Amino acid sequence: MRFRGSDWKRSRRLGFSTLETGKELARRPYGPGQHGNSRKKKPSEYGKQLLEKQKLRFTYGVNERQFRRLFLLAVKSKEVTGTRFMQILESRLDNLVFRLGFAKTRKAARQLVNHGHITVNGSKLDIPSYLCAINDVIAVNEKSKGLVAIKASLENIAGTVAYVSVNKEKMEGSFVRFPERNELSQDINEAQIVEYYNRLL
């Protein structure tokens, strides 16, 4: 089941900005509710691992079943499992629509894909979890280029990450390469996530 609650409350509960803006924690850097973090106990090793997993899973908006499936893909890779896992998450279509600036959040990007506003290599694709390949061209559907939300998002982006390229005028971009680990969130301890799943496999 997909999360339907407040992203801001969830971020405050995790002590981590899942929207990658930091705005959720800027004004209230403590947990939600009357007592905030005052009653929090020191987490166990398992609790730390679970926290890291939730931080990463909620950042990308992936349900548990999909998240585990993508982790297993990373395990089969010859690359470092934790880094490869994060690279696979970055290659999801909804994430790349967000990275290219077509949407302000991953949730909004997911809706664009679901509603048929996005094409990959010229073909309409409405599967947010689709894993893009290097050099795939991701574009706004010709009929959707007049959407105010997409125009506003593109106008407000200061820049994009180095592993994608975007042409704002054409409303299209490409997945240039997989990101290096230092280009991804430094607030995620992926080794803890690997340990979490090693308990289960």
C-alpha cells in the first residue's frame, strides 16, 4: 500500500528530509506530536538499520515489495551492493522525470507518468517504476507540453544533477550515466540497509 500521509510529518519522524529540500526540518527539527523526540529511546542495531532503509525507501516513494526486488537486483550485480542499489533507484522513470525538472517532487513526477504525460525514446510510458537505460531520452508528451505545472517546474529549477542532461525548450532530456556515490545523499548509510536485508536473505 502506498503512503498517503504527510511527507513533512514522516520526514520529521525520520529526522531526514525525504523531499531532499530540508524544508520539512527547517522550522521544526524534531519529531511530530506533543512530545517530539523527548521520549525517544536509543535505537538498537536493528532499529538503526530499519531507519536507514525507511529513509531511502520513502525518499524514492517505493513500496516494500518493489524496494526489496530492486535490492535483489543490486545483489546480483558485480558492483558494490549498496551503491548499485541507489543507482538502480535513481534510474526509475519517476525519479528521472523529477531529476530533469519536469516535476517539483517525485510524487508529482509519478503522477505525470501515470497520466501518460511522459515518453521514453518517443513512446508513451505510464509505468513509474520502469528502469531506464543509459542514453534513454525522456520527454514530455507533445500533447502535454502546455501543462502549467510542468512549465512552472522547469522555470524554477536552478540546475540539474550531472548525470542527466535537459533541454528546457524541447522539454526533453536524457539519462547520461549512473551517478557516482558522492553525487547521492550523504545522509544515507547504505551499508546499514545491506545489513538489514542480509538478515532476511
